Amino acid sequence: MFEALVLDKSPDFTASVASVDDGFLPEGDVTIDVEFSTINYKDALAITNKSPVVRSWPMIAGIDGAGTVAQSTSPKWKAGDAVILNGFGVGETHKGCLAGRARLKSEWLVRRPQAFTARQAMAIGTAGYTAMLCVLALERHGLQPGAGEVLVTGATGGVGSVAIALLAKLGHQVVAATGKANEADYLRKLGAASVIDRAELAAPGKPLQKERWVAVVDAVGSHTLVNACAQLRYGGVVAACGLAQGMDFPATVAPFILRGITLAGVDSVMAPLALREQAWARLATDLDVKLLETMVTDIPLAQAVDAAKKLMAGQVRGRFVVKTGS
């Protein structure tokens, strides 16, 4: 038996920690003992039932997990291997990792870099891995240190916090946009050169605005993303990965056809294995583990539901790490 955060709808929605056994787990060729998980924005949506994230019931929440292989029928993995799981519909259509055990498909797993403990891997989680995917997207479009200001929206969130730390360490001049003025010192400690109020970007603006940003990491969407595009310098690029403000994109083609900008979509859920491995390898070299600690709040599985509610209410800075193992 092990503890799991179970979401059910029979017929009313419930989210609670329950004791379950291996028979509750889905099919898969690798069973892992999950040591740590985390709560991402998507997890919070599922746990609070604010969005139809879950497609199969009952569901164990948790799109991320780090632990060791307990059993494997795949030649790719053996008992004792240290692994990481991010996405692939886990916690949505396949029972997830906010639990003591998870049964997964071997092709979904990434070997945990030796630079990180299981806890550190979940301090990074999908949010930090997505931030690295965003940085890689900007680099593929030619971003170089010293080129100009790089904007990070949703700066105090998981993606934003890690993106700031990564970009600053790589030598970029980072501007953090946040609605939490009291977190300015936190953002500067992560590496932000300056901090602006998210209100400057959140309202409808002109199709073309004064050129400022050479690149943007956006986790917010809606008018914030539109204004970021409108303020991009000629040939600039936005890596878009989130929708905290909204899913809409009420824009014009003006900055695309008059300034030659690029809007690069970043997906973490179904990213191919080679890209995942590249992202985790870069995290192992480019992320300051000491800074990572400033982003983390450790909680037990029993507090996961309350943590999800706080995240949805905008009361969270950085990352929750959930201890799932004994």
C-alpha cells in the first residue's frame, strides 16, 4: 500500500489523499518508487477542478515525478535507475506521480542527471524544464548574451523564476515582469537586472509599440503576450509557453510583417526525448542549485491540495516540492 492524491468524479469532484495498492496503477512497463513530485500550474488546475485537465477517472494527480525504478520489463531501464518523468499526459489521461508509486511507459522517462538529487529535480520540475526549453528556443533563433534586454513575464512563478536564473547566468540582461512588487528583491537575487509592473503589459495596447526587447519568455498569454510582441525589437523572438492571463491572443500581424519577429511555441508535454535530454543536460550545467533553493517550499503529500489552492489564488512564489516517498 502507498499514499496517493486521488481525484475522482462520482458524481461530485473530490481531491484527497488515499491509501491504494499496485492494482490501482495503470498499465506500463516500468514501475517507479516516487520519492518527490511537485505542483505545477496544470496540477493546480486539475486538483482544484478549475479546468478539464483530467480526462480519465479516477486519476492520481501529478504530471512530474522523480524516483528510482522498482520493476522494469523494458531493456532500457533496470531496478535502481534514477529517473525523471515530465508530462506525456501523466496526471491527465494516465495516473500520475503525486503518489508513493507510479507505473509508466519506459519511453517517457529521462535519466536523472548526477548533478541533481530527486528533490532538486522536482524543485525544477516541468516548470523549470519548460523554462530551459524556452531558453533553447531563443538560442535556436540566434539570441546571444549582450544583445539587449530579455523580458520574462510571470516572473515569480515556477517557469519565470527558473528562466530568470538561467538567462542571467548565461549573461543576458533580464527584465522581470510581476504583479508582486514585494518580490522585487527575490527576483533581483535570481538575476533580474530590473523589475517592471505586469500592469504595463496586461491591458490592450497599440499593434506596434516602441521597440525594447530582443527576446521574451512568456508564461502569461493574452494581452501580455500581444504587448510583448508589439515591443520586440526587429527580428526578435518570443518563446510562449503559458496562459496565466488567458488563452486568447488578440493581436495583429503588424509586428510579424513589419519587424520580422518570431513567435515560438514551447510545448513541454509531448516534447521528443532528444530535446528533453538536451534540456536536462543544460539544466545540470546552467542552473545554479543555490538559487534553486530560494525558489522552493517543501511540503508533505497531505498539504498538496491546499498548496494547489494557493497557487490558483496567486499566493505562491517559485516552486512546491512534494515528498511522496517514505
